[in-house]
Amino acid sequence: APALEEVTYLRGLKFKRLDPEGAGDPTSMASYTEGKAAKLLGGDVVEWARHNAHHVSRVYPSPARVDSSNYAPHSLWQA
């Protein structure tokens, strides 16, 4: 049987910084907490949008969110 990574289209990678030029593997995907995503965004919505034109990003609520408040992803969606 083939290894899972050989039949999976998207592979999870860790990005330490954004890759707006798409130099990395286009099948790479990263997961961020809302705090990490906001830090990477740093107010530069153009760079965030360029990064996501080449890679898939998933953003999860912060693990410190223990009350019933909901994560508001609008700032990242607007980029």
C-alpha cells in the first residue's frame, strides 16, 4: 500500500514567515492559531493574500479561548 503522503494532495508544513512569491511547494498547507495568523498578517493584507494565492492556510481559534466567545475570522477573510 502506498504511504499516506504519496496519495494526499495537500501536505501540512510549518511556515515561519509568509511566502507571498509562492517559492515553496504549492501543495503545502499550514495551520495557525488566530494569534499566530494575526502576527503573520501584521497589517499587511496584500502579503497575506499573495501567500494564500499559492498556499492553503487554516486558522483555528486560540487555545486560550475558554469562554463561549466565537472567533471572528473576518479580518483574515478580507485580506
